[in-house]
Amino acid sequence: MPGLAVRRARAADALGLDLPTEAGVLARLREVATEAGKDFILIFTPEDEPYDPLIKS
């Protein structure tokens, strides 16, 4: 989309938000994918077997 970066920056300014860096976004994504909820085990009910995590740390 032409002008997306400008529109995003304008929206963030209007809402008083600081846009994170690409590195910050990727670090947060990795943290959420590998750390958040690691004590939670999702069980496939019919077979009573746990799902394997999609992303391993």
C-alpha cells in the first residue's frame, strides 16, 4: 500500500504510541512464542495426547 508507513506513523502520533523497532518486535514475538504459557499444555482430547509446540526455544 502506497503511503502505509506515513499513515501508520501519523496514526501512532495521534494515539500517542511509540512504534517499536523491527528488532524489538521480533524479540517480543520470540518471547511470546517460546516463553509465555510454557507451563500450559494443550491436550488433544480424543487421544489424550499433548500437542507439540510449534516453536521450540
